[in-house]
Amino acid sequence: MQALAGILSVTFPFFALVLCGYLAARSRLLPLDAVPGLNMFVLYFALPCMLWRFGSTTPLPQLFNPVIAMLWLVAAALIVAGTAWLARRRGAGWPDAAMGALVAAFPNSGFMGVPLILALLGEAAVGPVMATLLVDLVVTTSLCIGLSQWGAADEHGPARAVGRALRGVLRNPMPWSILLGALAGALGFAPWAPLQRTVHLLADAASPVALFTIGAVLARSQAQVAHAAATNAARLGDVGVITAVKLLLHPLLVWGLGLLALRAGGLTPAVLTSLVLTAALPAAGNVSLLAERFGADNGRVARIILWSTALAFFSFSAVVALRP
């Protein structure tokens, strides 16, 4: 009982901040028109500073560990292939199959995972989380965007979609923040003291504002859920299945692959714990934006993100309790 209370003392405040953001936007105390601005602050100011700070202090072998990258890629590929195949069997088009696969394989490691796992396991656990974030931003997202355009005409086919995805990666500040932080750490570079203090202030704001923003984004996305009732995606009836894949199958798969790597000497138990907890996180909220952009049913994706975030309070806490 004391162990459970200790776990909840860490996890509850994080999910409570998500709930606060959700209620603020749902009640219109926070205008829905203000949510994009809040999201922009986190994505382009606070979160890059936090990732830069961790990137500059994380040992390079952790950040660019080929075993971690391969393990995470194999798990993501299996989740994407299985989820997309199931959706296609149920009659989904390629956009819905691909975005359903992405929301099942891409955890909310940027906005939620880094601060939450830091609070649970300490700074040593952050490196593997950021390594998985790089893989998901660069490889998994690009793969699923290309898959979403598989059945399109040549001028809008997979190659062009992957090119658009890679251009999006280049414009995304999160991977650049990690890479530039790692470079600064490797070179022993320290910014001018007042500038470094500014970076630290923004980094300190990232965790609470990002969690609040997740809730606000979920409330805004829920307005689109009502439109899913008359669509083909709603008839798929797979929201519960994909939510279960994200919260249960994904961490189990990472754990199983991690045990093989552990026995081969490629991972340590501490790194495996970080990876399993990352996989147990709810779905990433940015998949909703990608679904809308690439022609998938955003209502279906928004429901998966909403339910996975709500249920993750219980499932993630259970995974934390079961860790060695």
C-alpha cells in the first residue's frame, strides 16, 4: 500500500495537470482559440529548451545507442504493420490505417514522457527516452505518412508524402534541440550566463505547461469526435482495440524484445525500465494534426488519444508498480 501511495504521489500530479487543462478548455475558461498559441509556446520555446538542457548533459552513448534504436524500431514496425493490417481487414483506407498505426506506436514521450520518467527514475533515465523520441519523429512518423498515401495517385503518392514528412522533421524543433544539446555537451560549450539562465527558465516551464496543454488539446479535439459517428472510421469500431495496443501491447512488446537484448548484453536493466515506461505512455497528441493533414479521420484518432490519456493514469501506474 505504501508503494502504491509512493507511485501515485509522482504520477497523480502529472495527470492532474492534464485534467486541469482539459477542464479549462472544456469549460471555455481557456478559449479554444488560445490553445494553438499555448501549444506553440511549448513546442517552439519551452520544450526545446528542456530537451537542449537534457541533450547537453546526457552521455552520447545513451542518446545514440544503436541497440535502443533498433529495439524501438522493431517494436514500432511490428505495431504499425499489425495495426494497419487489422484496419485494412476492416475496410479502412490507407490514410486511416496508417494514422491508426501511428497513434498506436508513437507515445507522448516529448510532452509527457521526459518530465514524468525524470520524476520517477531520475536524470539517468532521460537519455533512452530522448533516443526513442528521435526514432519516432524521424522514422516512425515518416513511414506512416508515406503509408497513408500508398493508394494515392503518383503525384500525391508515398514518395512525395515521405518527402513532406522529412521536411516536417527538419522544421520540428524537438530533434534539433536534442542534437544541438548533444553537440554542445560533446564540445563542452556553455552559453553566455544570462542566456543560459533564460534557457533554464523556459526549460523549467516546459513540464507544467506541456501537461496543461495536452489537456487543452484533448478538449479541443473532442469537438471533432462527434463527426466520427457517420464515417467509415467510426464503423471500424477499433478505438478500444488501438487504445489497448498502445497501453498494453506496446509496452509488453518492448519488454519482450528488451529481455532478449538484456540477455545478449546490449542493454542494462535500468535502460530497459526506461524503454518500457516510455512505451506505456499514452498516444502522442500531434498524430491528430497529422491525421487531419493527410486525409485520415481525425475524430477516430482524437478518441484514441483521449481514451489512452485517460486510461494511462491507471495502466501507466500499474506498469510502474510492476517494474523490477
